[in-house]
Amino acid sequence: MQLQRASGLLLHATSLPGPYGIGDLGPEAHRFLRFLEDAGQRAWQVLPLNPVGAGNSPYSSYSAFAGEPLLISLDRLVDVGLLHPDELDSGLGVPDGRVVYGVVREHKIELLRRAHTRFSESAEFEAFLARKAAWLDDYALFMALKDAHNGDGWHTWETDLAARAPAALERARRELRGAIHFHAWVQFCFAGQYDALKREASARGIRIIGDLPIFVAFDSADVWAHPDLFHLDAARQPTVVAGVPPDYFSATGQLWGNPLYNWDALARDGYAWWTMRLSHALSLYDLIRIDHFRGFRAYWEVPATETTAINGRWVPGPGLALFSALSAQIGDLPIIAEDLGIITPDVEHLRDTLGLPGMKVLQFAFNDPTNPYLPHNHVPNSVVYTGTHDNDTTRGWWEHATDNERAFARHYLDRPVTDPSWDLIRTALSSVSALAMLPVQDVLRLGSEHRMNVPGTEERNWEWRLTSDALTPGLAARLRGLTELYGR
């Protein structure tokens, strides 16, 4: 895949401003597209838009296919007559600039259920059900059963339901018919609102970059519906789980806990599940960043009984065989390889054989002239970032950097670095990397308290939001000026 020279902003949809406690696919998302256009930006990168699970993480989802219900715009439901304006209570008592998921979820799901009672069946809805049946049938039933079990994980349900005994599933479909219909309708609403946003983005010349986590959550419709595709024991518990060894982010590694794929089982049917997953993602996004790309070449396997990721081992992944199968079924693969962390020559070889752009993160760069993240070592077929959602903000990084890093950066950039956020923005935009992506927090010069995620921790992650007055015309003009200066 050959990237065109361009730049864009990294901002998750939940971080958009608005009156209802969380960003959504409504008016503020469309306003952000206008800001991007005014600022000369041609890409918007989001985190996974799937339903969040444990810890409200978009990387721990109940489904690899479904959309997060909280992203549905209440204003758009008013527009189509399913809610009344006086039913929308924006006074949730949540702090500005932060998502309080528990409060927002209780309020918003109640309104979605109210809107659902006013929905009339349509040919469009029936066509949607038929078109998405391959994943939607399992997902809607899964979520209805979770509701019936007070949100408990599927492995705690009655044995016949956990094991998907046909008689038990048929009984559940009869008894939970209304709840199943609700969850399917929610996905219909999400798809309609997202499609409208995507059409406007395309009309404005803005590509949406999605994020595809390599692994899925254990408590998901995917594992419940396809246990044979994962390493589970006879009791349907993971025998091994995913993580990464000790690295820049954590001295004990990261124990993600996701069940690992049974790649032999996936290969036997030509990687059909992965083909369906990637095809679905490509129906949403123009480009897809695959998180933890190195796991396709080799992944860190940790026994499920471990409490840290230290005692794991590298296990070969499917490598080229998977991508050859995907390409044969799908065609061109517009993928960005998240190739951060412990990257070995065989991972680089797989990336380069596939012609995929990798990532260059400037916050990792300033320690040695041979560092591949320094701009003079960049290659055109790559994406440069000042930082990612897992990094500190650039201002926070600078404040916590070592004396040696700061001295190296000043020498390399040949300036005092009094404005680290915009100094690195300028550096990213001037890189030969075809695509430059800038976290909105860096554009706003925000400190560490505004970072999106701290890997290895569970408190206050994924909660950051923009305030409605943050993205000003002056900011757009400054971004446009630098973007034009560096030919993006």
C-alpha cells in the first residue's frame, strides 16, 4: 500500500465534546470534520469503536464487529422522531472534560430503550439484519443473555448456555426476543449514524483511520460463539493468554489476559473469521492500524495461571499465510502496521514483504543517532506520530524526560525546545514519512493529566474529553500553515 503525503489528528470519538457526558457520532463529530478541513488535515484516526468491556477500554470489547452504543447520538434520535427534545437531560453532574462511564451508560441506555419502543419496523432494518447476520445474530443474543445475567461473563452462565447447546439457545431466543431485538436495533442506529459521518468525511477529503486490536476479549460474543478458534480447555477457560514482555512501558511486561488464537484451527477454513473481521473493518474505515502487528509473526504466550507477563514465551504466529489468504479474499490491504515494542528482523521482513507502512514515534527518538524514530532515519512508507494514545502527552513527556533526552533533543532540533508540543509537531510534519498523525492533546499543548491511557494501570484511563471551545479558528490556521509548508 502506497500512502499519499498528508497529515491528520488522533482523537477518539468518545473524546469529542458535547452535552451528554461522552463524545458521539452526532453534531460535534461533524463539527470536528469541519475543523479538520479548515486545518488542512486529511485524516482522522480513532481508537476501536467497538463496545467497551473491562475497564472501559476500547481494546477490551464484547465484540470485534459491533459498535459502542454510547457513541449513538441522542440528537440524531431526536431528528428522526424517536426521542423528544425535553427528554434529553444534559445535566448529568459529570465533570467537564472527562467521561464518567457508569453515569453516562445508565442515562444513555435508558434513553436508547425508550427510543427503541417508538421504532417501527422497516425494510431498511430487515435488510440490515440480513446483511450483518453472520456476526449480529450471535452478538445480539450474547448481549441479551448478559443483560439477563446482570452483566456477568458468559463463562458463568448455565452450562448449556455457555456451551451453546442448541436447545438452550433456541429457548433463549424465544424468551429474550425483545432484548435481542433491542441490541440489533442499537447496531442499526450506530451503523446509520456512522455511515452519515463517513460520507461527510469522504466528501471533505478526510480519510478515517480505524484501529483493529489483534486480540479479542475473553468475555466477548466472538469467543463465546467460536470457542474452537481459541486456546480454551474443556471447561472453556483460557489455557494461555496474551501479553508482552518487559518493555518501555512496564518492568514486568503487560499481561493483557486475552485468549490466544488457535491459528491451526483458523487456517483449516482459510482464516474465514479473520477475513470476515477485516472485511467488516474495511467497510468502516479507509485505513486500518492493526494493533500489535508483531503478534502475527510471533506473540508472547503466558500461562493463564500467571499474574504477570514475565514468565511467557515467544510462539510463532501465522505470518505471511494469513495475509496471503486475506489478500486473496479482499484484495488490497490498506493497513498500518503498529510495529512498536520488541521488533525483530523477521517482523520487519513480514511488514516489508507486505509493503505495509510502520510507525515512527518521536517521543521514543531522542537518545542515539541510529535510533529509527529520529527523522533522518524515517522512510517514506511510514506514519510518524509525536505520540500515541499509550504515550504521555508530548508536554508531559518533555517534563518527565531525562536530562540526556532533553539535551539530545535540543541538539538535534537545534532550538531551545521551549514549546515541546509544537516543536515535535513541526518535526513530525517535516518528516519524509508519508503520513503524520498528531494527537489533539499535543495540538493543544496539554500536560500529563490529559493523557488517554497509562498502560498497566486501570484508573482514569479512556476518560479524557475535549472541551467545546478548545479547537479554535486560530489553531486551525496555524495547523494549516505548517501543513502547507511541509507539503501535506
